[in-house]
Amino acid sequence: MDVYAWPQNETSTGVIMDVTRPAGTDPDALTVIDATSAAGGMHVDISQTDVYYFSPQKNFGSDGGVWFAAVSPAALERIAEISTMDRWIPDVLSLSTAVENSRKNQTYNTPALAGLVMLDEQVRWLNDNGGMAWASAHTATTSSLVYDWAERTAVATPFVADPEHRSPVVCTVDFDDSVDTAHVLSVLRANGVVDVDPYRKLGRNQLRIATFASVPEADVESLLACIDWTLENALS
Ligand SMILES: Cc1ncc(COP(=O)(O)O)c(C=O)c1O
């Protein structure tokens, strides 16, 4: 096995996985983590990884279209080695091109400037608030509001049964058959409360609530109050 790869936070389902190098593996094996929805909102020890990569459209309050990676010397070596192989790699997917440009503080393609401005603002905002220690404590608090609410609400259950694997940034909540979540979503939307839809392909009677780093506690409390109101008054 030359690479072990997994997402730190599985955005569709709200399941998190430990970022720890697998034990007892080939010493040359690289650990590669997709942290697109985790970075900036969840604690990580990146010394446990060889590549920790993400795009900034989640906790970094930005748009997609550009990606960032913290890359270990072993992974840089692997990238260089692969680039000398007789294997066609389109330039846009070439990691050695990305490394070469990154070292010059350049990108191969042209990212939207607005995304970089938003990312810069968000990184400053996160650091002013206390950095990753603050962000991970904050998302633990806001997501707990959702999970605690799901546990005490008779018709709701956290989708992820094991609390250890519940995401602090993407909270998935199942509802029993007495609740038509499509109707709940339409009532919420008609009142300006949007984007708590589940991941379509899961096909569950579910709401999915984002508690990324920018989301204030008061917003989560208000959202839960709106859902409670809908469950009590608007289920015809
Ligand atoms: C864990 C994860 N990986 C990858 C992606 C895809 O990111 P992008 O569209 O920037 O390639 C997403 C969603 O944005 C995601 O949540």
C-alpha cells in the first residue's frame, strides 16, 4: 500500500474520522487527508499526515476553485518521483507543477481574487478569535446544541449513532416517518431559512445543519427554535 487516504470530515454524512497515521504499515506509505470541510473548524495534528489539503469554501468562509495543501518532505519526494515517470498527467492535475508554482508564490491557473480576499479575512478573523483552539471549541459547542436538541426531540435522532464520530461542523439529524422533512424544508424556505437540506444521495428523511466556524451560537439556537415551531405548527 503506498497511500492511505480518507476525509477528516465526511461532508455528506457528518461522520468524522481520526487523523492518525495507520500503525504497522509500510514505512514509505503516505497519509493523505481531504480536509475540505474540516480544516479551520476541527483540531488536527498535521504531523500525522503527509498531505493535508482543502479548498476554502467551508470553515474558511470563502469560495471554491482553489486548493491548499500542507505537504511533508516524504510526499514532496513522491510527487517529484512520479513526475519523472513515463505517465501522462494533464498539467492541471500535475502536483509537481503545483509545487513548482507554490514555491514561487504563484498558481498554475488563475484563481478568483475575491476568494483569496475572503479567505484572508477569515484567517485573520479566526486568529483574532483565538485560532484553532477557539474554532474547535466553538464548533464543538454549536454542534452540541444540534445533537442535544436531536436527542431530546421525540421525532429526531442524530444520524451518527456514535458520539465520537459525530462531526462538529456538519450535523445530520434523522426524523421519524411522522415528519415529512421535505415539507419542513419548504416551510423554512418560505420564511427565509435555507440550506438545511440533507445530502440527496443519502436518501434519508433528514436535515443537515452546518456549524462551520463562522456560525454563531445564537444562529443555531434560532434555527432550532424555527424547526421546533415548524414541527409543532406547520405539519399538516
Ligand atoms: C470533504 C470534501 N472534499 C472535497 C470537496 C470538493 O471540493 P471542491 O469542489 O473544491 O473540489 C468537498 C465539497 O466541497 C468536500 O466536502
